[in-house]
Amino acid sequence: QVQLVESGGGLVQPGGSLRLSCAASGSIFSINAMAWYRQAPGKERELVASISSGGITNSADSVKGRFTISRDNDRNTVYLQMNSLKPEDTAVYYCNADVRINYLLRARNYWGQGTQVTVSS
């Protein structure tokens, strides 16, 4: 009933930038927190950054000062602006959101399918 679709991944050189987008669609009453996670080969999935419905953000120490999370509530979309990319940022990036499909039900957690980000020269 709810889909999260990421876009914007790709191959970029070290020091470059990418902007990821994640649009939520389907039966949506409201969206609480939204977040970006990443998973590198052989590693566990980790939180990159999160943003509340009111715009309060949190980010991992490894990306502070380089990545910025933002959201457009009218479009049910969350963004991740990634600057000064490093090879260690290479991973599959996943969108995550807590979505309520109507006012009677609690929010459920949804994941996108992931988008590959590769930082290499």
C-alpha cells in the first residue's frame, strides 16, 4: 500500500557530490520520521541520517558536515545531499519512513529498494 522509491545513485569520483531522493506514494495519511541508511558489502546496515516530521535532523558522525538530509512534506519526499564523497561512502543507500495510512492505525515502518552509490576514481 505504501511504496518508497529512491533515485539519484550512481558512480562519482572522490570529492564529488550526489543528491538522493526518495518519494513515498500510495495510501498515506501522514509520515513521521524519514531516514537514510546504507549498507556496504560485508557490513551491517547503518543509519546515515534521519529527519522528523518537524524537521529535526540527526546524522552519523562519519557524514557530519558532508551530508545533509531534508524533506518536502507536500511531496512526501526525503533528500540526501552528499558532498565531499569518499570511497568509504560506497554502499547501497536505503530510504526508510514511518507511515500512517489512516488516522486510526499506528505508523508502520517501510523501506525502499535501495540505490547504489559508488565513489571511485
